[in-house]
Amino acid sequence: LKNRIFWQAVLIIFLSSFFGFLAGIISGGKTIIEREYIPQATQEEAIIRAVENIWPAVVSIVITKDVPIIEQYFYNPLEDFERFFGEPFQFQIPQYREKGTEKQKIGGGTGFIIFEDGLILTNKHVIFDQAADYTIFTNDGKNYPAKVLALDPVQDIAILKIDQEKIIDEKGSFVLKLFPMVKFGDSDKLQAGQTLIAIGNALGEFRNTVSVGVVSGLGRTITASGGGIVETLEDIIQTDAAINKGNSGGPLLNLRGEVIGINTAMVQDAQNISFAIPINQAKKSIEQVKVLGKIVYPFLGV
């Protein structure tokens, strides 16, 4: 009986192996391996992590200017007739006159800190008004007056500077507090369809607004107007990430949280067609400001 059970077990093992071998031959000898499902939360986590890492270095730019105060008064052009005839004429014409000035907010934009000493990158059309004052608001609730260091004569790029605070270190000495700064990526490696993240002070009111999209196109040439200037920009990134007024000058990120573009323009009569300057175009200007204190372009003329 034991021998019989033993040989039955051997027969079962043999038949299982034989039919398994036949199934392998029928399927072409290929081993089918199921891929592990990757949930969408992985991408969401990457977006959240990228935003959290860069938020401290994104700033809001508030533009203020001395604006004349206009008051209304009424003028009676028939006053001479009243004195002549001795009868009042109820005839009043509204007139306007200036009564001093007051500082008012006239606009807003976005920027991001590119060096720990307080150097900030933004768009030229955001800070083009030389008569205006610019105040930087950081995400820790502090504000700093900003100085315009350089305006790029060719590209829609500008660089601001805010002063560092003095703090006391562990040794009891006064040191300058370092600002959080962004990390640069390589915009030359962008591909159509790649996920992008835009951050900015939307409409000059909603700070740290985040929108997500993809690279819709590369190497675009556009003519953009803003801040009283009109420029033709070449080799621009097109994206469907929502960019509104006030987002100008803000960072465009990849999923690693690296800045690969500067949010610059949108098409008003279209749905989600926006543009950004590749960060590689700005790197040379940034280096010149650090070394020379200005942006210089060589040119040939007569």
C-alpha cells in the first residue's frame, strides 16, 4: 500500500511537470510577469514635496507708487451774472483738482530667491516703472524693501536685491541670516508632455497659488506686452499650467523641485496657453550680475 501511494505521488509530480512544460511551449516559452501597479499618489507626492521645498524661496512683489489725490468741486460760471443782476443762478459744473499725493498699491508680481544673500529673479515687465517702490513679502510673513540691480536689455528678466537681517549666532556674534534659495534645473532637457508646476502671486492677491500642467511645446517665439513694454521672446516654453496676472516672474518647476523656467506670459483669448522663459537663458545674466553688477551684451555697430 505504501509503494502504491509512493508511485501515485511520483505520477502526479511527473504529470504536473509535463503539462507545465507543454504550457510553456505553447506560450512561446515566455515568462509572464505582472508589473506592480504604481498609484497616482506617487506623482501627487512628488508635486507636494517639490512645492514644500521651494515655497520658502518664492516671494511676492508688491508695487506701490505716489498717486495724486483728486478731489471734485463745483464751479458756477455764472457768478459774474449773479453779481450783476443780483439774482442767483443755480448752475454748477463739476471740476477736479489735485490735492496732494498718497502711496497706493498699483500692481504685484512674483519672484524667487536665487542666492542666499537675497538676490531675486523676476520679470523685467514686473519692475519696469522706475518711479515705483517695490516691496518683497516672504512666506515667513516678513517684508523687505527691494533694490533693482539689473534689467536685461534683451530678455524679460530682472534681478532685485533685499538686505539680509542681522542675527545673533550660538557664539553671541552678529551674523547675516541666509535666505532660502531655489535649485536650478536644466531647461535644455525638457520634453513635450513633461509635468510642470507653476507657483505665483495670482492676480496680485492670492499668494503661493499652485497650478500643474505639462510642457505643451518648446522653442516658441512670441510677442508679449506688459508693464508698458513690448518684446519679442524666442525659444520659449509653452505650458498649459494656469498662469495669471501676478504670476509673472514666478518659478516653473519640474517634479524634482528644480526651477526650469520663469513664468512670463499668457494668451488672454485662449484656454491654458502660457509661456515661460527657460532658466538656462537667465543663468548667464545672473552670473554677470554676481560678477559685474550689471548685465552686458556685446554688439557690433557703425
